[in-house]
Amino acid sequence: MSLVERVDEWALLEDVLTNSAERPSRVVVVRGPVATGKSEMLNAVAEQAEARGLAVLRATGLRAERRTPMAVFGQLLLHTDQVGEQEDGTAARTARLLDDARFTAMLRDPDSEREEHVRAHVMRSLTTLLHAQAQGRPLAVLVDDVQYADIPSLQCLQYAMRELRAKPVVVVLGLRTGPGAERPLFGAELLRHPRLTQLRLAPLGESATAALLRAHVDEATAQRLAPDAHRVSGGNPLLIRALIHDLLAHDVPAQDLRAPGTGTDTPRPGPAGTRTLPVGDAYRQSVLSCLHRGEDAVLAVARGLAVLDDAASDATLAGLLDLDRETVALSLRTLEAAGLTGAGSFRHPLARTAVLDDLARADRIELHRRAAELLRRHGAEPPVVARHIVATGEVTGAESLDVLWETATRARRDEDVSLAIACLHLADEACPRGERRSEILAELARFAWRVRPSTLGPHLNALRAAFDEGWLAEGAVPVLLSGLLWQGRFEEAAEVARKGQVAHSGASAVTAYLAAGAVRTTYPALRERVGADNWPAPQSIADVLAARGVDPRHRVGAALNTVLTRGVDPGAADLAETVLQGTRLSDATLEALTSALSVLIYCDRLGRAAHWCDALLREATRLGGPGWQAPLSAVRATVALRQGNAPDAVRYALNALSWISPQGWGVGIGSVLATLVSAHTAMGQYEQAMAYLDHHVPDGLKETRYGLELLHARGQLYAAMGRVRPALDDFLTCGELMTRWGIDQPALVPWRSAAAEMHLRTGGEAEADRLVKEQLAKCGPGQSRTRAQTLRVLAEVAGLRRHHHALHEAIEELEKCEDRLELVRALGALSRSHHALGELGQARMMARRAWRIARDARAETLCEQLLPYGDGEASGADRTARAGEGCPAEELTDAERRVASLASFGHSNREIARKLFITVSTVEQHLTRVYRKLNVSRRKDLPHDLLADTAC
């Protein structure tokens, strides 16, 4: 054994053993909590005593033999090799004396003079036999776990120590500290001994812990892990060794702690790279070993502490376990001294788990039941009590139901989802039908959507059953409607809406739900099912702004309804951003926040939409919940697609599908699939786009806004593949549905410009002209992206005379909304216009800029379309030819050259300023000097070879 951690204690013991033959008797008591090294210390003493020529007698107190007379003293006399070798009848005499001692221990009147004389004679004889075992040598008597020794043995032992004081005898006793461990009379007799030494084995320090670690790992790892190992073990040597075992098992599987063929611990390679301290099964088993080797009271208090956790105190533990407070306090100190607890709680969660798992299920439930009652009587907070009620799995009385509901409400606020769900499930089982049960069912449905949307069905069925039976509260009906609509169960939703309005006339929750703009625009076909008479009028932006305390969902719903029914409105976008600024992400606000993001998207405020969506995604990731992360990822994918970033659109859309299974998406799957189809189409990956079209979708998808998006995306794919007629049919179908539903706005789906492009391919210029002019008339202020797209198609329809003007205006609009793919199309159209007019240099420059943008966006199809005009990256010969043309650019400064080069490629002054990190005024000043030096008067007259390496 390595005693590196007990240097001072071992030095004292060595001093006791040194020259023991020349010294009178010595008594050493080694005290310490469980598993702090007392037994190992006594083993080392035995080895050293034998090596020095002492006769060694050993015994160990056992808890099972505490009431067996002479069990310990009998071990000293009979369990030795010397007794077995004697042939003079000593063994028989020893056995008779032990029997006499046991007999005297059972006498009913131990204070009588005659019986006292008999007892003294027996103890004197036993002491003589004990000393005779030494056979003339110094004697070492070692008794471990003396706290479990029977009383007769202790009496004989203290008699022997008194009688042998002048003899060369060393008595070493191992005594475990803790409740019930002390023997007062025996301890008092020990204190009377003139040569008594007491050693208290305290927990190891951090340096000693590092020394133990160094025997198995390298120096750097030992120093790095020592603080954690000491914190988790509390300096308990047994627990430290268990942690070392877990460490080696974690890094070097199936490897012994010792090197083969050696008797000492040796360092092993492998664990040096471990960054954290693994705490595993060896630690768990050692914790239980410490507890089961200790006193019953300590084990009971440990179990109570594991059950009560943070609510534990001396008073609550005493009440829970039916123990006096003094015993509890002493047991707690014992647990802390043993390194199992610190500051009133377990040092590692695995220790608490091990103690709980060690309890029989019935015992654990009973302790939790008693804890719940006790804490409730003591006025503990509802969440503290509720955890114990949940652990029992049963609700007893209305008070428990109140505790569960209050805890679920707080847990939702504190984002403790698992506790909230557990409380609600238990409350649902115990709560009678009525308003409270309705609230519980609604909350369970909301949490199911957040945590695992695929499990929403059973909760909706429970709500529907309650509605049909007539006891579902009014406030829970919108939750039922929302779930039915999401799953595409529109006929059921319409039936519930009609009956709900009849049952709750006036300004009911059902009417308010149907009036919300998000419902009206997301499920526009619902009006036809509910009936015009039952369809409430929508709220306007002015109404919600005038009212105070309006729910964010209704405020942003009014903005969304305005944008999709009347056209883009700057006030609607401002209202949406106000909602985003002042609304915290939660189950109740998720719909409002996603609707607000949609308003920004439809108003072409893509940069702001991306900013807010990213912030909400970070919050959703921090708080957890696939039901939050998935829809926000889907919205972010839509933003990326409208910004012309197809790869990012695919990435966000696939993230959305990974958070929620397709079965859990309901009709919302249409928006995600639409993004994937459009993004893969833009990148020329038609087979992948077609694969998403084959995806199973709910039957009701075609009656939703998401269905429109998917139908338009399919039309885009057909158009890219040259399937003009199917594409035109899809675009016209979009128009028919949007017109019928009253949401015919190009911000949602620009079906007119898409259909116009198909008409151009089939020679229908007149129809194309009509459609594109209608769409242009619907593009209000601030609708940059849709207006630019419309202008591009209008230029295609109008011919060469209006081509340049419309395309330049489109490019100016696109600079405001960051749609790279639409910018590529506009630049490509401008390049073709220059080419048709014979302006080949201008055509090549426009096409080259468009090609580079398309390449960065991985829009392979657009790159191929631009090659006839721009030839992709210019060849070496082309660059050489351009370099030989020469220009008076030598007169320009570097700053003027950069500004002029960007201007020659069609960038606006604002865009140049943003690219070069200068002001617009500085750009204008540079261009004025450039025009003068190059003797040109217009931007289009600037040469394109001012900077051969300018990134366009």
C-alpha cells in the first residue's frame, strides 16, 4: 500500500512500533469517517509489526456480531496460526474460557459480588492467554471497526490494556466516527491510559489527490484533474480511487489499474489526453459502499437528502425520517466528512442518483409522498412540492391539483418544459371535467407542439372529445382550431368554428381567432367552409393601434392581412418590427413572431427579417424545443431564397425538416418544400427539386397559403425544365386561387410575371403585356424586389426601345432588396439588350458581372444562360486584348480608378459607397474628376478595363 497521502500519521505509527520491545504498552486509536483509510492503515501497521518481529493479533468488528458476546476477543485468541500449532490443550482451554465469558455476560445480576468475582477471574485468564500468544516477543493487538465490537469483548479488551500496561504491547484500534459509533464507557477507559495516541484521518487535500493521480496518469493530467477529483470526492481515498478507475476505464478500456506482474501502481499511457474527469460506475458503487458500511442512521439521512434535494434541512430531514435533529445533524456531518456531501448536498449528481436507485420503488414512492405532505405543511413553494407529487405518480386531493397547476404555470414561464409536462399529465389524470381540465388539455397541446409536434394528434383528439361533450372552455377552443387547421383537418375546424360561435355568441374567443389576419391569410379557404355569415370582419391596423393591450398576435395579424389583401404598406412593416422588438419568444407568441417576420418578407425588408429571425433562432436554440426551431428555420430559409442565396435556403430548410418529422409539420410542410424546390431549381438541380415534389403532403395543403407557395415553386421548376404549358397552368391556378381568396398580391406569389414569361415563350405577347402591367400596378412603394422582377419581364415584353430604361430601373430597385438571383436575371437581360444593339463590349461586361454573381450563388443554370454573352471568366487572350487597347486611366488616382471601375459596371453611387466604405458625396466627387480626366459626360461612357482585378 502507498501511504503517500498519510505521511504524518504513518510517521507517528512508525514511532510507536520502533523499539516497542523496550517500551511499556502503547494504545493508538485511528479515528475517521467511513472509507478514509483506517483499514488500510491497520493493514500497513500489521505488515510493519511482523517485519519488526512483533507477534500480531488481529480482529475486526462486524455489525452482524454486535450482540454476539466475545465475538471480537474470540478472533484475537482463536484466529491465529499460533493457536493452531499448540498441542498442550491451550486451544481447548481458550474455548472453555470464552464460553465462561459468554455465560457471565448473560448473567441477570452482573453487579452481585460472586458474579463479579467470576467475571474478573475469566477476564484475567483471557488476558493471560492473550499475552501468551506473543511467546516472549513484543505484542501488537489490532482491532478494526471497534465501534461494532460486542460489549463483553470491549470489557475484556480494556481489562487487558490495564493489566498489560507495563508489558511491550501495542494496541491499535480503528474507530469509525459517526452517529452511534462511540462507546462512552470504553472511550472513557481509553482516555485513562497514560500512553494513548489518537490519530484523526481527515480527508485528503488537493495535493495528496494529485499524488494519487500521478501513480496512474502523467504529471500534466494529474495536475489538471486534481481539483475536480478533489471536489467530487471530498478527499475520500476510496472515492478518489474509484474516480481513477473510471478515468482509466474511460480512456483505456479493459485495462487493469496495475501493470502486469507488478505489485505496485505504475503510470499508464493513454489518459493524458483526457480533458474532463469522467464520473462513472466505479464512483457510483463506491458511494453506495460507503453508505452501506456506515451506520443505519447515516444511510437513512443520505436517502432523505437524495429525496429532498435542495429542500433538505435538519428539520425537514428529521420530520421525513422520524429521527431526532441531533442524529440528523451528526449524520450530515458524517456524510460531509466522508466526502459524499458538501454544503448540504451531494458533491456529484451521480451520487444522488445512485442513492435514489438503491431504494426499492415502494420505499422511494413512500418517501416522496411523505416529503410532499411535509413540505406542503411547512409552506414550501409549489414547484418544490410538485416534484415529489410527480415522483409518486398520484394526486391526493384538490390541494395537490392546485400545486401541480401552479407549478406548471411557473415552469412554463421559467422554461422548465419537462417539469411542466409532467405536472400537466398528472393533473389531467386527476382533474374532473370543466374549465380547469380544458386549460390543462390546451397547455398539453401547446407543449406537444413545442417538444414533439408529431405527438400533437392525441392531444387534439382529447380537446375535440371535450368540445363534443360540451365541457371544453371557450379559451381552449382556439387551441383546438389552430391544431386542426395545422393538420389540414379543415372540415372539422369549420364545424368547431360554427358550433363555437353559436355556443359563445358575441365577442367570443372563437370569433377573435377567426378575425385574426394570420388565420385569414394562411387558411383563406376556411371562409368558404365556415360560411360568409359566420366569417367575422378583419381588424385593421388603425383599429389595433387605437386599442390598448391588444394581443401581439392580433396586431401583427392585422398587418399581415393588410399586406396580403390591400398591398404592401410601410405602416404594416413598422408595426411588425415593433412587435418583434417588444415580444418575448414563447409558446403563446411564436405564431405572432413568425407572422411578423412574414410581413417583413412580403414588404421586401429582407435584411431586417434576417436579423430578427437569426436572433429568434438563437433564443429558440437556447431555450430548446423543435417546435420553435423548425418554423423559425423555415422562415429563415424563405428569407435566404428571396435574397438569392439558394445554398443557404437549402441549408435552413433541411434544418427545419430535421427538427420536425414530415408527419409533424402538417400543412406547414408546403412552405419548406416550396423553398427546397425553388432553391434547387435556381441551382439547376432539377432531379433533387422533383424529388421534393414527390413528397407526401396533407390533403388540405392546397387550401392554404403554403399550398400556393408550393404550386408556384412547381411552376418555376417546370419553366426551368422547358415544360411551358404545365408551368403556365400552375401560375394561372395560383392566380385563380389568390383572386378567389382575396389575397391577390404579388408580394405573396408574383404569378402574373411568371405567367407572362410563359406567354412570351408561346408567342402570347399581348397577354404577357397585360399581365405584367397589371402586376406593375399592384407593386406599391417599398416593394423593390417584386417591382424589379416585374420591370424585367416588362422590358422583355416592351422591346428594344424601352428595354434599357426598364432594366436600369429594375437594377436600381434590386440594389435595395439584396436579391442576387433576380439581379443576375436583370443584368443578363441588359446584356442581351446591349448585344442586340451591337454594343458587344457592354454586353460582355454586364454578362461577366452577372456570371460572377450567379457563380457565387451556385446558380448553374443562370451561368450557362450567360455564357453566349459573357463567356464566363474572360480568357487569357481576351484579357490581353483588352490590356492592349489602352486608355488615359494613368491620370486617375487609385481611389478614382476604383470608383470609376465600379461605376462602369452599372453600380449605383450608393452601392459603390457601401462597397468601398466611403460616403456617397465622396463617390460623386470622385466621379466628377473622373469624367473631367477621361473627357466623358455619362456613366455608360466609362471604359470597363480600369481595374482588371476589380471584384464585381
